[in-house]
Amino acid sequence: MALFEQRDLHLVKKGLCLSVLVMGEQPEGPFRPDSDLADMKDLLDRLLRSDKELGLYMRSAHLILKGSPG
């Protein structure tokens, strides 16, 4: 498994939050990747140190996708 540090780890966290946000907004049905979504959320729980850090990354994801902090 790859080891991510510093900037690389920051980008992985941000990419996961963006993915979680996009997948979570898809309508439920056969094409919604629920298992991927659950796995990404689990990975975020292991990578992030606190709920506050999660909030900051999710805010950033909202800003990127919607132009507002959500």
C-alpha cells in the first residue's frame, strides 16, 4: 500500500471528500455506488484526526463543487 504524507495526504483527503459529496448526491438506485461510498467514508474516518478536520475538508469540497460552503 502506498504511503501518503504532507501535500499528497492532503490531496487524497480532499479527493475523498469530493467523491463522497458527489456520490452522496446521486439518487438511490442500481447505479449509485453505495459500497464505494461506504468504503470511502471508512477510509476518511481512518485518515482524519477529528470531526473538525472532516468538517474543514467537506467545506472545501462544497466550495469547489458549488461555490459555497454548503
